[in-house]
Amino acid sequence: MLIAALRSVSTFVAVSLYVILVAPPGMALAVLFGWKDVLYLLGHAGVRLGLGLSGIRYRVTGRENLPLDQAAVYCANHQSNVDPPLLFHALHPRIHILYKHELDRIPLLARAFRLGGFIPIDRRNKESAMRSIEVGADSLRAGNSFLIFPEGTRSKTDSLLPFKKGGFVMAIKAQVPIVPVAVQGGRTAMRKGSWLIKPVVVDIRVGPMIETRGVRLDDRNQLIGKVRRAIEQLIVPIAHPSQTSA
């Protein structure tokens, strides 16, 4: 426990310092020269730093199902705060994220997110949320892929929470496929309400993409059900995730 605590503190301090030091020059390059890729390179390096210090490893099953040559919406279950950076790093070199607007309270991070094409969504404000969905659909049409967590918050069990509709509406409007993703081990790595990060192996399973071509907005509930079932099928019992080899 003491070692995990020390590693957790060192991870938070190191990643915070990393963001403070590299985000300003990275954003300047993105603004002045349009070098958006710099933000992604720095983002992936920051995630690698955090994973290395915390001792978290991961393995991906189903890489052949990742449609890296086209825009898609990657739809994942949500177990812990480890999930977003881990999936950002593991799934796609330039994936955008539809994120909770509460993160905009961190000005430096929020500015980097916006410059990188990430989109905040305020689910408590329907009008604002619809504007975010329209912006997201336009970005998908432009060829950018998105990561969404349709549960909206972290689940305390392997049972999925009800899905929000926003990310699915984005996919339907842009007529891009949805890629079901299951994460397991994230909850063991960092439990909800705890700051402690434990060194575990996180399993990421990617299922075959689900097409939305020809799907109408009126059919979104059927699409949500289909994606939900696909993610549920990817979630399997793991007896001892901390002992799984990468």
C-alpha cells in the first residue's frame, strides 16, 4: 500500500509538471503554425509517462477491428479515471474525445483539449449539448474519430449503466461506424473516490464495428441497444487482473 501511495503521488506530480511545462509551447505551435499533431504527440508522451510511473500496463484484444483508416465513434464502458487517457493512447494515434464539460475548470488542460479538437458536452443543458453534438458530427464528417463514454460516469460494477444518446446521434448524423470497446481492470487500478493508483494490467477488448449507414435518428434506440449488447459480450470475468501478463 505504501509503495502504491508513493507511486501515485509521484505520478500525479510528474504528470502535472509535464502538462505545465509542455502544454504552453505545444499550444503555441498549434496556434501559430497549425501543428495540431504536436498536441497529440505530447499527449501520448504524457500518458506513457503516467502509465510508466504508476505501473499500469495494458493489452488490446481485437486490434484488427480498429478502423484506423476512417472516421468512427469508439464507444467504451467506463470503470475509472484511468480509462480516458488509457484508451486515448491505446486505440488511435489521433482520437478526439467527447468529454464532460466539468474538465473545463482546468484552464490549461481545457485549452489544450479544445485546440486538439476535443469537444465538451454539458448534459445538464440540452441546448448546449445539442450544439456540441452538431460540432462533433461535423468533425466526424471531416474524418476525425471520437471516443465516447455513453454511461456518462464511472460504473461501480461490471454492469453497464444506462447509455446517453449524444454520441450515437453524432455517429448517425455523420453516418460513421461505431466501434464497441470493453475495458476491464480500470476499477482495480483506481477506484471511484480514491486517489490511489494500483499497478495492474488493464484489458481492452475491441469488437467488430457496427455500421450506421442508412440508420435514421428515429432508430437511435435500436442502435444503442445493439452497441450495448456488443460491449456486454466483450466483458468477461477476470479472476485476478493484477496477475495478468501483458
